[in-house]
Amino acid sequence: MAGGALSLGPLLGGATDALAQSTGTAAAAGKARKDVYGRIGVRPLINARGTYTIISGSLMLPEVRDAIDAAARQYVHLDELADAVGKRLAEITQAEHGLVASGCHAALTHATTACVAGGNPDLHVRLPDLTGFRKTEVIIPAHSRNVYENAVSAVGVKVVEVSTPDELKQAIGPQTALVYIMAGPRVDESELPTDVVAGIAGPEGVPVLVDAAAEILTIPNVHLERGADLVAYSGGKAIRGPQSAGLLLGREDLVRAAWVSSAPHHGIGRGYKVGKEEAMGMLAAVEMWVQRDHDAEFARWESWLKSISRRVSAIGSVKTEVTQPDSLSNRTPSLKITWNEKKLGVSGQTVMDTLYEAEPRIALNASGGEDPSRTGVSITPYMLQPGEEKTIADALVRILTDPPEPPPAPRPPSVDATGTWTLDIEYLAGSSSAHRLELTQDGAEITGTHTGEYVSRKATGSVSGKTVTVRSTLSESSGDALDFTFTGTLKGDSMSGDLNMGEYLKATWKAERGG
């Protein structure tokens, strides 16, 4: 882990508060900042869950905010800025060169473009049409297939999956643009860890790109030392830069070619715009990374978890366990709190849901274990702010000692959902689609198949009275995981109700049997 050994110059400073100037009081500025979300009806939350993008990742460091504010007050030429920032990133990280992108996803897309088209603008502007291109394929080991790889395939390349060193050797040819690896334990435990991939691809002139989005920044970089040519990071997670920024580090020729793909230049990367503010904010975050006392941060996280543990452990049947990280991704301790559900009369899911809707709003995770009688929650201190550990402990003690009323028990089924159902789904954004459910009901349990526009997936569910619930999950290696929960009322040969799709929000649906 990077330490504080490098002596760095002062970060950009001199930021002033415009609101304080206009009102004459810093207190007014502070209140306006505090209410910035509430004034439009959005409720902030305490993040005890982690650096999830859906709950806005991490909080920028004060030095990052200062750098962004200072950068916003002058004009610069973006090509000159990218060159200077790239050199400074190289100096700090010990990589050959660096690039600030609009998130790790953009960094992966720019890197792929660089490997496909080099630094040739005449090729860049033709993407994703690869007609006549020599480099048209990307190899991805099976252990690295994931929902984020569309950042690579969006360039227009064909994805070739391999599982063994021999398969990798056979797949490499003149058409191979790069090998993409998702960092994590699955890589190290596989037949194709990064050093093996690099040992095969490197002599063939094929670059290796590592996706280390959620990892801490290692200096010297562990992936580049293992033979990778490029590595990409999220800026708005562990590094605590702008949420809309990311990093690409590695071979200078490829990183510079990646900048050709980025705005203000044209082509498929034009939409991945990085402003001077994000560039300087991300640079400030990397400068601070080598100044932060990471050991002290870790000790503070552990102290917060111990404080919460002491409070909740006084409640009957509650057990706690602090677990330590075993990889570079999301490198933080976590606290698992479990209890006997029957004794306390509340499930971990109910606690999680209740605290998320409470005031203050607290985001944590439900947790369980091998013992079906025990339930619980888990807490990640990674993104907590000082004092929030007390707020969380207070909330948990209240809800565990005085739990909310449990949800009503399922009623015996009074309808039979067996049959083939034609569904019409109306999405929140206004579009619609036709799906099909083929269901078999046995008592209160439902099994069957849910078919969408392209694929079918296993469906399970239950019936309580006239209420039917059907769930299915689609987890594709090359696309997003889609979760469907249909809940509705059955009347004769018709059903209708609500559809919950998780990150894709909600929809409504209606269905007819026999269609």
C-alpha cells in the first residue's frame, strides 16, 4: 500500500466560498451546502455499505474540492493539461504515463481504442466500425468475464473467451488487440493469472489491460509489475477523487493514444468528457494518496466497528465478528452482526430496509450465515464520517430492542397461477415490452420459466391468498445482471401488478393466461 514517503508540493489552494462572499457569512454558506439536496427533495444518507456507484461512491477529500474550485476559475488548453497531468501522474505512481478519464469505464474504452487504432485519428473516428481494421478482437479469460466488459466491447471488437494457457496461445493472432483482465482473487487462483497472461501475450506484441476499478492504488503498481501494460482505476472509490473521474496508467505510447480517443477529440470517446476541474481534482486525489496515513485510517475504521460492536453485543443473542480484507479491492474491515431472528422478532432484511427509510437514513447490508435461525446485517466503515458510527449504533440498538411489527405471514393460496402467461410490461421511462411466464404451482410454491426478448431464465415464486410473486435473475458474463420481481393480483385468467428491477427501477405489468 502506498505510504507517505514522497515529498510533494502544495496542492492548489486559495479557494473561496462564493456564497459566503455574497452573504457575508460562512454560516450561511455552510447551511446552503448542508441543504443542497434537501431543497430539491433528495434525502442524503449515511454510507455504511461501501463505494457503490448507486449511492454515489465515496466523498471527495477536502484537498480535491479545493483543487476543483481553483481549477474552475481559469481557462487552459486541454491537450496541454492532459500532457502535464499525465507526466505528474507518472512521477507520483512510477508508471510511464497517466491519463484522467471520466471514470474507470471510460478509461477502459479509451485503452481499448488505443490498442485497436493506436494514436491514428483517422482510425479513431471510424470506430466502432472495424471494417478494414487489422486489430478486431479482444481476448478475455473466463475468470474475467463480467458485467463491465461492455466498456471494451463498445469499441466494436469481437470478444474471444479462453480458459487455459494453451487456449490463450491459440487465440492470439494478428487480429488480437489486447487481453482484458478483471483484477481480483479469481485471477490469482486461475490458470491464467496476470503474469502468465503477460508472459504469453507480451512476446506476441499484445498489450494486457487490467481493470482494477475498486482497488487501492499500489505504488509501484502491482499489476504493471506483473507484466500488464495498462491498468485502470475508479477515481471516486478508494482514491476519493471526483466520482466522475478515473485513471489509466501504464505504457506511455498507449496512454497517449488513449488520450486521442478522449474529448475534446471526436469519435466514440467524445462523450467521455473530462473537464479541467475533474483532471485537477483527480490529480489532487492521487497526490493526497501518497500523503495519507493509510494505517491510521484503517485503525480508525476498526475503532468505529469495535464501538458499534460493544453497543449491540449487550443485546441478547447478538453476536459480532470483524472480518479483514483479503484483496486489494474495497480494502476495508467489516462488521458482521447476527442474532436469533425468533428471539428478537426481526430479520436482517427488515433492519436494513427500516434504517434505509428512517431519519437519518442509513445504508448497510443484510447478512446471514450457515445457521438458518440467525439473521443479521453487515457494516462497512470505508466511507463513514466521524461520529456516524455512534448514529449507527444508536439506530441498531433502538430497532433490535424495539423492533417494528413483522410483515404479515403468508396466507394459504386461494388461486392457481399454473399456465402460460403473456406479459405486457410498461417501464418507468415509457417504453414497453412483451414477456412470457410459464408457471407451475405446487401448494404455495411456484416454479417455471421467464422469457424476455432474447433469453429465458429460471423463475421461482410463491402465492399468498390472491397475491402472486415471481422472481427471476439473468446474469450474463457480457452484460448487466437483471433481476425481476413480479408482484401482482390474480383474478381468473388475468394478473397485474408491479415489477421491481433493482437498479433499473420499477415498472407495471399485466398478463393474460393462455396467450
